Amino acid sequence: MPSTATRTEETAEGVLLTGTSAPLRVNVMTPWRLSARRVQATGNGPLGRGARGPIPLHLIYEARDVRVTPGQPVTWHMTLRPGT
């Protein structure tokens, strides 16, 4: 998830993204085990250049060996809330 935030903080409710704009809390729930959750600083690379300004951080969730079977729905949730 790209973000204009400049700082992140791990909390019990997910990840809190803060910076010059309003804080944002991100939480992801999946039926499979997440193998990694990390933050990537984009620097001056192509991923850091947005049409309306810089995008300094990307919040990345990874899962390995996820199997999706035809006819069996898979549901995951990403919740975005204003941070406090």
C-alpha cells in the first residue's frame, strides 16, 4: 500500500502511518498466515514519485504458499481508519 506517510509504528490494531497529513491506521486480516509485513522506503526511485507529490513509504504484506481453489471463495480484509 503506497503512503505519503513518513513514519510507521506497529500497534495492536495494525500499523499506524504518520507524517504531514492525517494519521492512518492499517490492519489486514487473512485466512492464511502472513509471512511478512514490512515497510519499504522508496527514496528517489520510480516508486517514490507520485503525480501529486512524493510517496516515501510502501507498506507491504506477503504470504507464501497461498492456494486458491476454484469454487471455494477466499476472503481477506484491509481496514483503513483514521489514526489517533
